[in-house]
Amino acid sequence: MSVVDGVVEGAVSAGPGPGRLTSRTRLTLVVLLVAQFMLAVDFSILNVALPVIGRGLGFSLANLQWIATAFALCAAGFTLLFGRVADLFGRRRLFLGGLAVLGLASLAGGLATGPEVLIVARVLQGLATAAVTPAGLSLLTTSFPEGPLRQKALGLNGALMSAGFTTGAVLGGILTDLLSWRWSFFINVPVAAAVLLIAPMVLAESRPSDRSRLDVPGALTVTLGLLAVVLGFTRAGEHGWGEPVALLVLAAGAVLLIAFYLIERKAPAPLVPVGVLHRRTVAWGNIAGVLAFVTETSLVFLLTLYLQRVLGFSPLAAGLSFGVLGLGTVLGGTLAPRVVARTGTRATLITGALVQTVATAALLALGTTAGSLALLLPATFVGGVGNMLLIVAFMITATSGLPDHEQGLATGLATMSQQIGITMGTPVMSAIATGAMATTTVTGVLHGIRVAVAADTALVLVTALVGALFLRAPAKE
């Protein structure tokens, strides 16, 4: 077995051929995909249950949103840092350690008897997600060589990550209605335990032969900057885009991120080598990734608002309606590797974005009667297919053409883009929708939703333009 930059036991090296999955690599794939799916579910599983949790644990209405925000802030803010830590100190080690923390935090959250314990559990869940997601994705890319196998693995990963977001909404409603909101936490415990039991037997460890020093100034500025940006967008979504504190926090985040870039230009061992950011595939691929996740996850929020406030659906019925979207994402993730193989990643990215644009634009015709489901269901299905073509193409674009020792960095950037998009989408579109609502009547709410859907459509179209204009040729190595 080859040793590449300290990576021992290459998971792909044993087997009948480079284009086929062995029993070991198949089990490796299952373990990593199950972990990533569980993390995606966590982003949305508590959304439907928030009012019930608030009444049960004594959260004030103003503080209820921190159940979701505490998780999202940490998951997005620390992803890049942990992606680099995985490169330096071992991907499997961080993956397993993060899963252990996630399991314990989920148990604590399910047993919580007051707001303080629950918020701490959500913070720990967010930190664990920030550690496990880039470590797991870098293990996925380094376990499969560039080509059909990696494209298939990334396609399945993207499908399950996107489907996990919609599955979380459905599962959260079912668990809350049939059992208790506490099972939205408890369900993670046996899954994490099973992965922790199997993973050490199938995942290879990575130990770099030359451990460079961790870029502490860069880590502090990028983490604080990302935290400020996500917090600023969240606050703007709650209080409006003219709110002084939101603007101040966003400005502070921008200053910190500029400082991070300047630090990285001179750092002897930078957290993000500026040369990597100069790669066209990395830079523009990640921009497309942010937009892909902003548009689809925020659309789930807008349609939840539509189904409950306009059509009068219960939270559980609204969640179940997204099963069609989930089916579309699974189909899109399954088709994406084949489309990439036939047309290339750039063409797949543009095609997916255009399909999603048309499907999202169709939702502008939604009305105030249940008959609109005849439009909503097929449009969300087709949009899910397009979104997954886009996401898989983004993941392949942003992580291809890099040596193994930079895979943790590349996947950390891709994961950060994913989580920033998931975190920012809802507050941004919430601010647009509420700002456009002249009244809280059904027609007023529908008007606000239509304005936000139009903005969502425009962003997907921008994603297609990014692919067409800036991904004309991959960076030459």
C-alpha cells in the first residue's frame, strides 16, 4: 500500500480495480454517508418542534430562536478551522472525536430540564458538526481517486446532505407528534454509537509527516469573522436590514475577514494558502456552492411559511409535503455522476442551476387555495433534481485537482460554503419576505413570499451565470 503524505492504508488501493467498489470501500462509503446524513438532519429536525420545546423548558419567545442559532453559528463559524485541524492532526481522529461529542451532546439535549443546558448542548452539537463534516468529507475524497468513483461518492453524499435537510423537517414533526421533542435529540445517540463502532475498522488514519504550526491569528480572525457574519444575517432576518446592531456586527465580520485575508498573505503556515483561493475552481466553485445552499434551504423556509400561513396546514402536514422535494434531491444526486461523466462538471452545474431557476420561478404562480399543491409538488420535485445536479457539480469542482494534503482544506472550504449557505438562507429570505408584507393577512403574507421567491429565483440564475462566465477552464496545475 502506498503512503502519500503520511496517509497509511489507502482505502482504495486494495481491490479488483480502480473503477470498482470493494466490500471495504463500500462499507467506508456507507459509514461516511450515514454520518453526513445525520449531521444534515440536525440542521432542521428541531424547526417544527421549537414552540413545543419553548413551552416545555420555559424559553421566552425572544430567546426561542437561539435553539437553532446557537447550533448554526458554531457549525458555520468553526468549520474552516476544524478542516485545517483535520489536515494537521488526523482526519479520522477528528471525525471520531467529533462524533463522540455529538452523541454525548445529543443525549444531554434530550435530557435537558432548562434552557441553559439545552443551549449548551446545541453549541456542542454545532462544534461537533463543524469537526465531523469537513473531516468526513475529506476522508471521502481521499478514500476514492478522482474520476467515476469519487464522483459517485460525492453525488451520493450531496444527495443525502440535501435530502437530510428536508428529512429533518419531516422527522422532527413525526417524533414530536408521536413521542416527544426529546427524541429529536435521542435519535442521534444510537446512530453515532453505531458509526463509532464500525468506523475505526474501515477508515484509514492520516498523519502528516511534517506538522506545520497552526495559524492562530488566521484561525481567530476567520472564525470570529464568520461568527459575526452569520450572527449579523440572523439578526437582520429577525429585526430588519436597517437594525443598527445587525449592521454593526456585519461590518465587524467584514473587517475581520479582510484582516484574515491580509494575515494569510504573510503567514508562514497559513490556514488558507492564498494560492488555493486563487484557483478558479476553488474560488468560483465555492461561490456557486454558497448560492446553491442559500436558495434551496431558504425555499424550504418560504414554502413552510406558505403552507402554514397561507394554506393553513399543520406543521406535520407541511413537513410531509417536503417528501416530494426529498425524492427529487435523491434522484438528482443519483443522476448527477452520470450527467457529469457525459457532459462535464461545468455543464452539469449550469444545467442544474437553470433547471432549478425554472422550477423556482414557477412557484411565483402559487395562490391561496389548496389547488396550488398541483403546482407546488411537481415544481419542488424538479427543483430538487436541479439543485442536486448543481450541488454535486460544485462539490466535484471545488475539491478536484488538489493534492491529498490539501484535501482537508478544500473540503473544509466546501463544507463551510455549504453551512454558511444553509445558515444564511433563512434569515436573508425571511427579511425579504417580512419586509414586503404590508399586512399579516393571507394575501399580505403571500405577497411577501412571492417577493422572496423572486429573489431566490434571481440568485439561482446568478449561480448559472457564475458557472458560465467564470468556470470556463479549470486552473492548470
